[in-house]
Amino acid sequence: MKIVIHMITTLTLIGVIVGGLLSEINDWASPLIAANQKAETEKAIFLVQPEGKSYETIPKTGIEIYRVYGADKNLVGYSMVSVGNGFQGKVKIMTGLSKDLSEINIIEILEQVETPGLGTKITEEPFKDQFKGLQTTPQVNWVKGKVPEQPNEIQTITGATISSKSVVTIINSGLAQARNLKERGVL
């Protein structure tokens, strides 16, 4: 019985010490993680809006969206973050949009946990390049096994159709929210 009490006491003490250390490490690391995430977001804002020189957050919209301005301080477009489900988990995308939301400049996949070698192809240039200059009206569409024929279509990745379709769905969802904000005069 004495051995059991000694083991429980020892394990409890170890648990308290380790828990305290983890808490301290979290307190130390959280600001660094937030700063890195902010830097990555800022980098992506200008990556999808190459003409952009400054930006401002559009607050209280329910989505993460930024007005992006050129060197002359005129609006060049919007950078918008959209999140949705991929094949294996969440996919986070930064989309560069024209001022009137009718065209995509570029997309950047910020986060994904898709299948290595297949679904991760959504992060590669051949797939992402399809979105350059893509028309967004009435919505972005995908085709499978053939070359896109319309100015608002992209071709899915063979073997990663679900991941490809997910990117399109996520972008269309974000576009619907952005259009709603534009109609309400927020953008």
C-alpha cells in the first residue's frame, strides 16, 4: 500500500511540474507563433496581389479580407482568406481578387494536410496557375479529364479530384461572402 501511495504521489508531482513547464512554454511561444502567422499572412497578401504596396484589414465582416493598394494609393483589389474541408482536413487559401471581384489574380495555399504526392499537388504551380486571370462569374467551375473550355473553369488533378474540387468549393464560398459584402457596400 505504501508503494502505491508513493507512486501516485510521484506521478502527481511529475504531472504538476510538466504541466507547469508546458504552460510556461506556451506563454513564451504564443506571441512568436502569432507574429510568424501575421508575417506569413502579410507575405501572402502581396503574393496574390503583386501590384500591391500596402493593405488594410476590413473589420467586422465575418471573413478575413483585405483591401490592397498600389504605389499610387489606389485600390488594386482584395486579398481574401477562405477555409474549408479538403480530402484529409482543413485547407486555407489566400485568393487575390480584382476590384470588382470578377477575376482571380493568383491563389496561394496557406495550409493543407492533403495526401502527400497526390492532394498536395494543389500547392504546386501547374494547378495554382490555372487560377491566374480566372473569371469568377457566375462561379468558378471544374472539369475532369478534359481541357477547360470556359473562362471560369479549371481542370482537376488526376488522382486528387476531391482536393481539386475542394479548392474550387472553398474559393466559391469565399467569393459568395465577398460579393455579399460588396452588395452591402462594405467593400
